Amino acid sequence: MVVIGGWLHRWTNEDAYINLRVVEQIVAGHGPVFNQGQRVEAFTSPLWLAVLVVIRVTVGQVAIEWAMVAVSLAMAAGGFWLAARVTRRLHPDGSVVVPVGLGAVAAAPVLWDFATSGLEMPLVWLWLAGSWAVLVSAAQRDDTAHGWPRVGAVVVLGLGPLIRPDLGLMSLCLVGAWLWITRPARLAALADVAIAFAAAFAYQVFRMGYYASLVPTSALAKDAGGLHVAQGWRYALDLSRPYALWIPLVLVVALIARTMARHGRDVRVATGGMVAAALVHAAYLVVVGGDYMHGRLLLPALFAVVLAASASFAPRMALGEAVLAGAVVAVTVGWAVRCAGWARYENTPTFVLPPIASWREIAPRPLVQPRENQTAFWSGSDIADAYSQGQRGTVQLLGDRVLPAGDPHKLVVVLASIGLAGYDSGIDVRVVDIQGLGEPLVARAEAIPGRPAGHRKQVNLEWYTAQFGVPAPNQSDAKVAAARRALRCPPLSDLLAAIDEPLTPGRFMSNLVHSPGYTRLHIPADPRTAMGQFCGP
């Protein structure tokens, strides 16, 4: 069902093209950056980016979208298959096992959307299934794993932060469950923790020294450390209501309780650790306000919480127990048929983009259409053509021509959506992102109250006039002058030096030391306020 639904719902999300632009920069030898000469971590998943680099090197640029679809579907199918096999081991040999939880999740159309999309979700499912296999194997062993098998097990559990930073919360729960199950001596426990998070720690040191930040720029831009509980609760309800998810979740709770009651301590700890990981991650997402894509960021928790929920039928099973298990399976199958066949999410009718939406419905094909289909503004292909023809200067937001700018050797384009247009523009064009995913100043702006998740920040366009010579519509000369002065004052000048200057060993060490301060930095949207705050009177 996952493969069929994923194939029927295949698409490439706008944000996937941000990753692909970074991949092209890596292949060209410029490093993991969005714009040449500026070290900004515009991507969220280092491990998924590594997968994309391998795909790009293997199949080339022309076929990469279709290769992403194939690899994503393979990972999604592999994750569900592995999870089902592991769950089967919780039941006696000879039993007929029905993975009720996994079957319910697989029937939700929102899951089909993200079985492809070009984003990291299938890798998340595969990792969670692998972690489930590690915990169940440890719980069912008569002796403790040693040597390389033990190293491999804890490495798998600690991969969360490399897939998404927020999955570090899940990794902490899973490693904690591992330690509880295996009960190692104190030094061995410390060694397990060190090995589990060694790769994540190494990448974190790289992030701090290379990007001068504790978190990806995308996390700063989306205010991933803010408190937006009301928005997060609406996001959770937005996922639950269209599919009546409360029905299978009630059954999942009952089945998990039954599993924990029938097994010994170690299996209970493995199950509890996975459920705790799901609940902690879901709670975090609710607290920070969720996302603007329907269901997306709650899918890891939904997958994790159902792993142990299964019903079994044994040859000598008591009649009452068999009837109860049959009823659970029948209700789940009925719900799954209705959900897969008829339940669909409908975007809220509005003149502007709704705060939460199914982006596959909004943008099932590339967001920016070919030049002949639009007259209002240039596509990424138009910008690439302009660059190849030798035009240099700036293209304003929603502009349709190149205007003169300060640097005669660069073409700078201002975009509100940097995925497809940024990718098609080519890696030699400087793309300025007013949403902040690829722009360090906007990413550190103050969040605007009431803005939807994922789009909470914005600065006055005069900042771009001051930095890149991009003329803003109806710009204020006073604001431009204030922005130019603010950019010359610490800490803004220090931040720009940290990410723009050549990366020497000294620069790396300086960034490593100062990255906490650069991460905490908040920049007022109005340049005049920023000038007063950073430069004084």
C-alpha cells in the first residue's frame, strides 16, 4: 500500500530543490552551501543530503528527480517491511500476526504524499524501523551484544540528529532504552553513549566551525526554538481530523498495553522507549508550532508510536481473545478502507496561502511555470538564460528584468520561494531568500507574531539594497543608509565575516567559539532600529 500510494502521489516538493541546489554546489566543488562564497546551512538533513549527493553522482543531473522518487519509495517500503518483520518477533512462532498499527498508518493518504516529495521522510521511517530492530533484538537476546555488533547497534540509535536535528530527541529516548535493556557497567554505558552520538557530535563541530551556528539556518528561519503552542495544537488537529485518526490510535493504545502486559521487562522497555520517543517528539512539535505542510512533521511520531501495535492469532488461542483480536483487526481494516479510499485532506479556501496546507495539492508540478506561460515575473530558467547571456546586476522580487547593481560581476536575484527557481537559476547566480532559509540576516530576525509556521520572519527590503545593491520598491533612503551602517557594526559585521571570509583554521576556530552568540543573535526587521541597537547613537 505504501509503494502504490506513494507512486500514485509521487511529486517533488519545492523545498527538495533547495537540497538539490546544495548538491550541485557540492558537485561543483563549492562545498555544502546555497550560494557560492557564503557558508549558510540551508538544508535540514545532512544524511539525506549525503544520499542525494550519491544519487547525483550516480545518475547525473538530468534524471535526479526520478531517481529521488525511486530511492524514496525503496526506503519507505524497506522501513515498513523491516518494522513489520521486527514486530512479528514479538509473537510466538506459528501465530498469524497482523501489524495493525503499521497497516493503519500506511492507509493514511498524507503518508503517501511524503513517501516521495524529495524530502527526508522515507529515511526517517527506515531509521526508526532499524532502531526498533535494535531494541527488540537487544530485548530478546539471552546475552549482551559485544564488539562490532554492539557498536553498529548504538550507532543506528544515534543517527537521529543527522537525519533531522529535532530527531535528536528521539535518539535520546532510544539510547536510554538501550542502556536500560542492556544494563552495562558505568564505563561501558559512557562508551555506548559516546559511540552513539560520535557522528552527530563530529557534524555539530563541523556545523559550528563552518557555518558559525549551532543549528541549521532553516531552524533559525522557522523559529524552531519559539513557543507557539496554539499553532502546534491546531497543526495536530489538522492531521487527525480528516482521517479520524483517533479510531486507530485508540486501538493502538490497547494493543500496546496488551503487548507490554504479555512480555517481560526488556520488551516492555523497548516498546516504552519507542513510544516515549514518539510522544516527546510530537510534544516538541506542538510546542514550537508544527509546520505549514499538512501532517509532515508529525509523521515520524505517528510511525514510531504504532510499531508495537499488532494482533496475533495462535492455534490454541482462547476463543474470547481470538474474538477480541478479530474485532480489532476488523475495525482497523474498515477504517483503513475508508481512509485510503475516500478520506482526503481539503485545503482551506482562501485568497492567500492557508497557514497549513497540502502542498502536493497546491503545487503538484513545478511552482514556476515556463516563460511562455507567465508574464508577471521571471522563472528560474529565465534568470539562468540572462546569466548565460552575460547580464549582470539584480532581479527584484517578482521582477522581469535585470537592473544595474553594485557588483558588475554578479547576478543577484531576490526570491520569496527559493526552491525550484533557485535551482533552475543555476549555482552561479546569487539567490537572496526573503524567507530566511538561505539568508543569514532574515533567519536571525525577530519572529512576527501571528505568522504561520515556517514563514514567521521577514525584514525590510532595504537590507538587500544596502547589502547587494538591489533597489527596493518605494525604498526609504534613510533605511538604506541605516542598513549600511548597521552592517558595518558588530555583531552584524562579525557574523558576515564568519560566513563570508575564506575558511582558514583560524576562522574555523573563531566560528566554533562564537557560534552560540551568532545563533542567539536577533536582528530587528527595521534597519533604523538595528542601527540604534548595534551602532549606538
